[in-house]
Amino acid sequence: MKALYKNLALITSLLFTMSIIGLAYYLFIFPERIANQTHLISLMEVSELKPVLEELYIFSGISILLGFFSILLHLFNKSNKDESNVVYIEKFKEKKESKDVDSKDAGDENIDENLKEINANLKKEADNKAKAEKLLSFLADQLEASQAAIYIADKEGKKNIIKLFAAYAFVLPESQTVSYEFGEGLAGQVAKEQKLINISDVPEGYIKILSGLGESNPAHLILCPIMKDKKLLGVAEIASFKAFTKSHETLVEKSLALISNDLDKGPKKEKEKN
């Protein structure tokens, strides 16, 4: 449609220009036309109409010049508008890129501030499990997550497994335990590959959130390995109904690093107690 309007505007401008030229020519031959088409006035008498005709020429000439000037202004403004749009787009891109950089820097600063806050709170806890639960509660609040869990790496005979160590909003009877072999399920796969995964399409029935409103399935999931000196200590699993961003991934990784030393010592202490 825009192309059609543009063509119509061009055609009408050309017709207007041609009509102005035609009008100017008609005004030039106007006295002769009066004399030839009527018997009321002769060519000798036309000279007596010269003052009136000059007024008509002046008025028509001004109108013609204004018409041409209007067309030129229209074309000039259109050209300027197109150029200004290009400049605006470029400036918008530069502004957006600058804003993205500023947002990234601001996000990093926020992450550092959050880490300092949670680290100070974790130091107040002596029990490793309490620290892990407090960390999960912090992450759930920051990420608007609905459920979270930390599994620690262990051995069951010759099998490498991860077993549930701490949880947030996790519905599980006290007598029941949860564990996975390396490579089993999503958490087991993360333990095996030792790489963070951010899933935006959680398999139906994989995890359920229970609340007073009923039962529902979260759509987004982060699973992050907990590492220390290239050694797997455990896996964190965080579920949410909202998508996780790159900043969220960074926050999760850095937050889990705060308890890596405690988790590295935790299993040994438990074995000593047993």
C-alpha cells in the first residue's frame, strides 16, 4: 500500500506541474482567445484591458510559483524525513547497545551485592544442611523459583550417585530418600557431564509444584553442577514458572560456589559420625 500511495503522489505531482504549465500558456494567449471567440471585443480593444490582464498575470504567476515551491518543499521534506529516520534508527541502535552494556554492568553489580549478602548470612550457620537450605531459599527469592533442591555426590557400592541433601518447597515423606545414578534423569545427566543446563520445556510430569491452589508443572528448570577443583560435589536443581536468563545462570553458579567448601567436608563428617 505504501508503494501505491508513493506512486499516486508522484503521478499527481506530475499532473499538477503539467496543469500549471498549461495554465501559464493559456494566460499568455488569453487576450487573443477573447477576441477570437467573442464579437464583443476586438484585438484593438484588448490593449485597453492590459491593466486588468497584468493583475491577472501577477496573481496567476504568484499562484504558480507557490505551487512549484510547495512541491519542492514536499520533496525536500520527504527526503529529509527519510534521512532523519535512518539517523534515528542508528541512534536507537547505539542507545540500545549502550543500554544493554549498562544493564549488563548493573546486573553484575547486583549479583556481587547479592552474593555478599547471602555469604554473610551463610557464615551465621554452623550446620551444612542449614546453609544449603538457606542458600536455596535465597535463590528461590531472587529467581522467583517455586522449588529447589541440592543433591550431593556419593557412592553406593561401585555406583556413583547423587542423593537429596537439602530442599526448598520440596514435598517428600521423611522416610523416603531420593537418589540418582550418574546419567540417570536430568540431575544424573548433569552430574555425569558436569555442565549447567537451562531447560525451557520441562517434560510433562517430571516435577510438580503443590500449593493451596492445587498441583501444577513448572515450565523452566536450571540444573547446575557444584564443583571444586574440577571435582563434582553435587547438583542443584531449581524449578520455576518463569524463564531463567543468563544473569540467573551466573547467579546460581556463583552462589553455589559459596557452599562448595562446606559440601566438600560434609560427607566426610557424616561418615565419621556413622
